Amino acid sequence: MNVKLLDQRRDNLTGQLQENEIIIIFAASQPDYPRYFLQDSNFMYFSGLDIPDAILVQRNFQGKTNSALFIERGILEMEVWEGKKLSQEEAQKISGIKNVSYLDEFNRKIGFFLNGVRNCYINLNVANLTAPLNKQQVFAKEIRAKYPAVQVDDAMQKISPLRAKKDKWEISQLQKAIDITGTGIESIREKAEAGMMEYELEAILVYEAKRKGLRHMGFHPIIASGVNAATLHYHQNNCKIGKNDLILLDVGAACHGYSADISRAFPVSGKFTNRQKDVYTEVLNINKAIIDMMKPGISMAELNKTTVELITEALFRLKLIKKKSEYFKYYMHSVGHHLGMAAHDVGPRDTPLEEGNVITVEPGIYIPKEKIGVRIEDDILVTKDGFKNLSSHIPKGVEELEDLD
């Protein structure tokens, strides 16, 4: 990620702000040892910095843009325990932000930035009502108490339109994540055998990703065999694989924070049963049909509507339902979502797709009583005239999945 790209992103963000508005973006906090640190995607998007507990401030005030960055101050005595902190000069070089201060100066300086501000947007990262307040929410509460004239709101309304459209650099990171995920999937197919544990296949995926330089998964892998594949968000990955099982993989490695999201299903025996093949073929045909619909101007609602219609027809052919309303017993999720710095990335679901959107297409049919679950998911870039399937090279045809020679 280069400084020019980061500067452009911050300029675009400022363009979302009205006169006398400010946006404050908090980095993720350092987790308790020994967990990996994973940066807040919004902070990474606008700063390029993979450091904990920093704060980015962007203000549009009286026709001028002010950017400021606050980072942890290094403590010499702690370096032997934690290593060196990023210096001001290093933060300036990576981010392109010239005004870099330390976190212990934030409370004193933020008053200057809030002076005369009408609206303040914060990446609140709201989870649910039962979760404790995070540091952003605590800060928002303090602003409301101490600056009653300032309206505090969630920053995502300003950020989402920017992150939903991917630039060339972002697409290249997604493509690398997808390619390496595909390598992991193929390695799993080659090594999978009846009697193995699902988590053994997970280990193969993680090994392939790390071997090729990607340290993190974009989300917890789903490695579901037999009846487990009929549970949409199955995550235990701790069952023994039966000799006639279909294995459903819903996996994605992450590259510079950009996550692949690929689903494939295959028979561990190397050969589909007739029933498995019938179900799989129906889902595959729907996957291809929906992908062919992708283009600027089409809406997620249209894609979902067509998916439900096609799946309903398939369920009649599979003799699983007797009336249309019963489709929901075997297909209960939407056909896709935005993809990017999160597996379920930010982006509107109620407006037409635009060039630069990356969307998943993932129809599925789930039949617990038959121990069959099939979901086939590809990652699709919306282009000027149609689409590009970024995961088209990852095998999904029946003949491809049955031919391991």
C-alpha cells in the first residue's frame, strides 16, 4: 500500500464530510498475550498502519482539511518485553500523515479539533446490547457529556460508500487471497480421507496459507462433513469424516486484511453418490446462473429473488417439497454479500451494484436428514460491462471434483 493511495482515500473521506464535521477512527486494541493482533479494518484502510491503540482524526473546518494521527509513545524500559514502538517519523513515512502526536497528548489536543465542530463521526463498532462499551463508545459518551452542541454519529455512513468500491490494489490483494485459498482447497481435496478429523483438513488449509505468506484467515474456517454441512455456521471442525461423506468447505485466507470467501463441496471417497450428484448439480447450475446475471445496475434483491425461484424449482425436481413456500426448509440465507476487508464487508444491500463492487455468490441446499449440505460460493468483481469471477480457477465441476489423477 503506497502513500499516494492512502492520501487519496483520506481525501475521499474528507469529501464525505460537510463543513465543520470531524471523523475519528480508532485502531484496534492490543489483545492479551499471546493472541494475534488484528487491526480495525477502517483504521487500516485510511492509515496503512498495523499498530494497536492509535487514533486517526480527520476534520473539515472552514474549508480546510486537517489530519492528525496519535500513536503509542515508546518506553525504553518496556522494549525488552514488547519491542520498539513505531516512531513518529516511521508513522509519517508509512501513512503519509505529517501531523503525528502521541496518545498521551490526545485528550489535550482533541479539544482543539472539536472546537466549532457540528458533527462528529466515530467508528463505534457497535456489537450488541449485552456487550460492554468499547473504547470508542466510551469516548462518544464523553463527547456527548462535555460537548453537548456536537452531534455524535457512527462513521460507517461516511466510510461504507468508499470501501464498497474496490480499487486495483484492493482487487490484487483479494485475488492473491483467493488464489492461495484455492491452493489450500486443492491440497485438502488431495489429502482428505475417510477416518480423518475435520480439524486435520483445517490444519492443511492454514499450513498452505502460512507457507505462502498469509498469516491470518479472514474468518474461522468451516470444515463440515456429512450432516455437519447442513449447519450454516458450523465451526467446531471436530468430527470424524465418514467414508461416504460430502465435505463442505467455507474458507478464506486474508491478504493485507482482504479476505477471500470460497465454498466448495466434494466427496471424500472421490466419487459422488447419485443423490449427492443430483443435489450438487442443482446448486452448481444455480451458482452459474446467478453469476451470469452480475453487472452494474442489478440489485442484490434481484439476485436473491432469482436464486429463490431457481432453488424452489430444484427442490421440486429433487422431490423435497410439494409447495413453493417450503423452500425455506432447505435454503435459508441470502445468495451473497459484499467482500473486502471483512468476509461480510461493508456495502449497501439495497442499492444497485456498481463497477468495483466485489460480491459473493453462494447458493446452497441443505438436507440434514440425508446428511447432505452443498454450498458453492465464488467471489465476483463487478466490472464496467459485466463481471469477472475471481475464483473461477478453483475447481467446482463434477468431473473435476471426481478426477484427482
